[in-house]
Amino acid sequence: MKLVINDKSEILAFTVFGDVDNSVEYEGEVPEDFRDKFKPKFYMLVDGVIVENPNYVEPEPPEIGPSAIEQQVAALGYQQMQDSQDKQKLVKQNAQIAYQVMQIQQQLGGQNA
């Protein structure tokens, strides 16, 4: 078995077949549940023996959420939607004003006759 070990003697990775960069050969006894329970840094190599790491702390999962760029893109998309809605309102108002101007012109034109 080949083990990848850090400077604290924590086992980061292992392989039974082949090779792993920066690995060391291990021919000693392996705990029965080693493969089932293996996680990086969960086991240590102490005096040539694989033991559970008494200082092991489960790593916290990374926060999942939008990145700063994704948030900026979303904000720009929202602003674009708002701008589009504002434009539609202005186009509607312009059409209403044009219609009112046309009606006034017709009324004034009818009074002159």
C-alpha cells in the first residue's frame, strides 16, 4: 500500500495499486475499517502504525451561494428588466399623449369650420 502523508503524519491519500506522487510504501497492518472510514487526515501514521487521528475535525463544507460576479450579473439583469418596463410605460404614455393631441387638433379643426 502507498500512503501520502503530510508533515503532521496525517494520511491524505492512499492506493493499493499503482503509485501516487509523493507517496511512501507501507507494509504494516491496516485497520479493518480503514477503507470504509477513510477521509483525508482521519488517520495518521505514528511509529509505523496507522491510527485514528485524535485531533481530527470534520472539514466544514464550503458555503454554497452565488459568487460576487454572479450577484453582479443578477443585479444587472434585474436593472435591465426594470429599464425595459420603464421604457414600455414611457412608450404607452407617449402614445396616449399623441392620441390626446390628435383629439385636441380635431376639436380645434372642427371649431374653425
